[in-house]
Amino acid sequence: MKCYGKAKKIALLGLDGADPMFMKKLIAEGKLPNFQKFMESGVVTEDLGMQGALPTITPPNWASLATGAWPNTHGITCFWNHTLGNPLDILDFGWNSELCKAEYIWDAFNRAGKKSIIFNYPTSWPPTNPNAIVVDGTSMFSNLRGYIDYEKIFECSEGDFPIQVIPHEADLSGTDCRVEGEVSELKAEIKNFDGFGYQHPGCVTAEGGSEEEADSAKCDRVIAPIKAAQGWAKAPAGAKEVVLTVNEGQTRRYGLIVADDEKNYNKLQIFVNKQDEKPIGEVVINGWSDWIYDSYHYKGESKPVAYKVKLVELAAEGRSMKFYYSFALDLKPQNYFSPLEIGEELYKAVGPMMQPSNFDRHNDIADTIVLETMEEMYQWQVKAQEYLLKHKEWDLFCSHIHGIDMLNHFYLDYTIPATTPNYERYQAIILKMYQITDTYIGKMMKLFDEETTVVIASDHAAIGRDRHIIHPLIGDMWGFNVGVLGELGYTKLKEVKGKVEIDWENTQAVAQRATYIYINLKGRDPQGIVDPKDYDDLVRRIIDDLYAYRDPQTGKRVISLALNRSDMEYLNMGGPHCGDIFYMMEPEFNRTHGNGLSNMSLNGYSLKCLFMMAGAGVKQGEVINRRVRIVDVVPTLCHLAGAPMAHDVEGGVIYQSLAD
């Protein structure tokens, strides 16, 4: 068989949100040299893309990429999952490997005694076999849930006033794909928006929409007074002080503001106690500190932690100061490394990881911090992966990193010239993110030899849209969307003790998650009211109404495609984790991703998945004339490795890519 067993090792480098359409333009302009080098050494399609799974959302697509199976086979169908028979407002976290019903490629390799390293790959946690080293896989970045104190911006000024702490509001809308805390199940609730994002996971009502909430600050603010330094064991003449409230208010640290030249204040030193001789960390204006190693009392025990600070503003006379305090990392991992000791081993070998900032958008300070923390996470992941690849046995390496997708959500809509006057600023940020990723790829490729086959892929991309179009209230991945179905009369609301809830006794159907509508069916759904004999007629009527629905602002049709359970099987959807109706939206009403077909494009961006392959057994410098699908990657890699084919593969070997 052609090139069967040619590769001794397999590497899959996953880049969440990477857009082949946009990348092709950047490569042609010479702005992504490492991607260009990879492309010229291997195989790509004409548009650098491949067809993804639906919906165009992180968990179902990474699951398809790792199993070779479509969502109606592996069973992960959105950012959150729903299982028929459960209450319609109960959702399960879609990144959970226990939801996947198809065999992963690393489990197929395990059947042949082959070992795997799986690094922050969505849907890989909890681990599924004992011969795999697994680093997280439950969130955007490695060990997100290992942070025990949230990022903060300290705004300090001279005066005598109490410290004020303004906590961030967790964005649970799905616009940032960020989940805080250990969450495996969610009960969707209706939430009225107040401009600061969700306070509870929830439904989108006609009173607001989650997409605009992406622009809200997601960082704690601490407003603190600067005073003359008093009571210090060792403080320079003229030094000033500030009290730093951290660890959710449980811990205080002490900042000493000093002037190295005894004239202009330029440095912040951080102490555990005013009587200490030496600071635990220090930082100069416009710079970052080194890692600051500290200890916090957390959940009844003392925890070693690490964090960094950046001094972004400090008046020369010392009267005002602003600095950023990063997420504080627990240095004693409790979970999300398998075996568990791998966590501390990595910290010892390459140091702590920096969680990319979720700081405010649309100001230069915030944008710079977002990019700098992102770049540091990418650098850490290279070092951590290099350590594992060089010191552990492996036959298969699968990794994922999420920077492009995160910044797509933050900034992509603002890159459109027609709707954003300062669009060039945002285009530069997106370009910088792709260049950070290009550097990452260049460094990773140095770790693989000629006997390794490497695939670079993404799960979906993203589109930028007209920010002035108000998003129709349908199609949010995190809960219910009451707006459109409420207008059409299928979803009813009621007020209970001042809180809006779904009136299940009078609700015929609900729009749930990114692309589904569920009939509230008797005998299946605990709150069901629709008689099964009326099911087909109701589905047809809702589909008719969806196609007829027009956006109140533009008069345009909102829904591009709506299918019943039988018809959605043609798109590899259906089964117990999909709704009774599957719908897609017209491009201009799409969210960043999730509500459009995988081949959708708009304003120079697309929703396609990236596909590039090079290395052992692969042709060099070839553009293949074949439609590649996300489910074709696993069978191709199993073939090249001479490994058992994953049990549930529905794709085929990409023979056109294999060397003669």
C-alpha cells in the first residue's frame, strides 16, 4: 500500500481559529515565512483549507479531527452538549472526552502499543488511555483552571481614601470561549444584560445580545491610594507606598515606589511585609517583572503561587501609577496533568505558564498586554512541548493552541474598513497574532525529524462583520435564544419573583445553543407539552417561519438553511445530541463563528479549516486537486504510521498527498 508505515512518528499541530483564506493572502505577501516554508515542503489544497464539521465551533471539530468521525457519530455537537431526555435547560460541557463516542487516534495507537503526548487538545480530558501523557485539554490554554487569583489592573493615585475593588464579570456568553472554574454541567437561565456580560450562564433575551459583551472589560480593577512610605524597615528617602489587595481580598502585599536616580520615580517593588529586607519582585516603567514567587492562603491551605506584573504608567513625581497583575498560578497542580507529576515537572523544567490576558479591549495599554501575554504563553508552550518531546517516549503528538481564535473574538469585527475608522489598528493586531503563530510553527518544526509526518490544522476560522448590524437574538452557543422564537410565538416567558424564566407550560419550542431548535415534546422532554402527533407539522411550520423571518433593521433574511432531523443527517448531524431543527445563518448575521457553513466567507475572511501536511511519506511542494475533509486526517495519519485505523473513521486516506 502506498507509503503505508512510512512515518515513524506523527505530529498534529492544532491552531484554533486559523483562517486559510486570510493566511493565503499573508503568505503571498511574505508575512508568514515559516508557514510558507512548511507549505513548500509538503502538501496543501488550492485554498489551504479543508471542509470542517458543523457547527463551526471548537469541540465538535477538534473531536472530528482526532477521531475521523462526524458529529452525529462522535456525539459532541456544540460548545455545550445536550442529551435528549434531559430537561432542555440542562447542558453538558462539550470539551469532555467522556462525551465522545468515537475512538480517538491516540487510543487506536495505544492498541498497537504506541505512546502519545496530547497537549491541551480540546476533548482529550479526562485521559482515555494509560499510555498517553496528557496536559489539560479542557480550555483555551494550558491549565487555565490552575489559576487561583484573577488578573487585575491597579489604578493608584495620591490621596487618603479606602481601597476599592471592582471585580470582573465572567463572560459566559461564548464570545470569548472562556470558562471559569470547574464546570461540567450548566443550567441555562435567562439573563438581562447590564453591559458587563453574563452574571450567570444563560439565555439571550430580547433585552441584549452576548456578542456585544465581548467588548466589556474582563479584568478586576483595584483603585488604591499612594501615600508617603511609613513603617518600612528599609525604604529610600522620598519613597512612596501603596497597599496591594490580592487573592480575592484575602491577602495584602506592599508596594514601594522608588526613584533610582533619586529624582524621577521609575520602579515598583513588591514586598510581603514592610519589615522585609528584600522585595519578592520589582518592575520598572514600561517593563515586566520576572516571575514573582509568593504564597497565598487558599481554601484552607497555603499555596505556592507565581505571577508577573507590568508597570504601564508611573508619573515622574510618583503621584499616579497604573500596573497590571497577571493571573496567579497555583504551583502545586491538583488536576489536568496526567500523570499528575508532569505538571510540577514542567514547572521545574521550563517555569510557570502565563495565562493570556482577558483585559479590556480597544485601548493601547490593554491591547499591548493581551499580545504580550499571548506571546509569552506561546513561548512557554514551545518550551514545554520541546521538553516532553525530548524527554518522553512518543509515537503520536497532538497539540492545540488558541490565540488566533481568542483575538478573532476580540478584534476581527473592527478590522473592516467600511465600519471602523481606525481599522488599520485592529488589522495590525490580527496580523501580529498570526506572526506570533508563525514563529511558534517555526520553532516547533525544528523539533521533528525527516521520519515524522506533521499536519498543521485548524478547527474553524472566523469572519468579521458589520458591527452596526444588531445581531438577531438566535444562535448563541451558551444557552437559549428567546428573541426570534419569542417574536414568532414559540417560546414564552414568565416572571417569577422578579426573575424572567421560560414558561415551559406554554412553550412549544426553544432555540438552544448555536444552531439548534428543540420541540418541547411530551414523552421525551420533562417539561414537554407538544403532542408527538403534532411534531412533524410543528417542525415544518417553524422552518417556514425561520425562512420568512426578516431582520427588523435591514429587511434581509436571517436564516440561510433550516433542516429537520432526517435532512440534517446529510450534513452529518443528528442523533441524541442534536436538536429537532438544525439551522445556519446568512453570512452578515453570523457570529464570529459557529452559525455558518464551513465554506462561508465574508469581508476577506472565511470559516474554513486550515490544512497543511509535510514530512515522512508526503509529497513535497504540491497543491493537490482534492476536496479534503476534517475526517480525512486521522485515516491518513494512521495509514502513514502503519497504526490501527481508529474504529469509527468515516473519512478516507488522502492518497493524492502521499509520495510515490
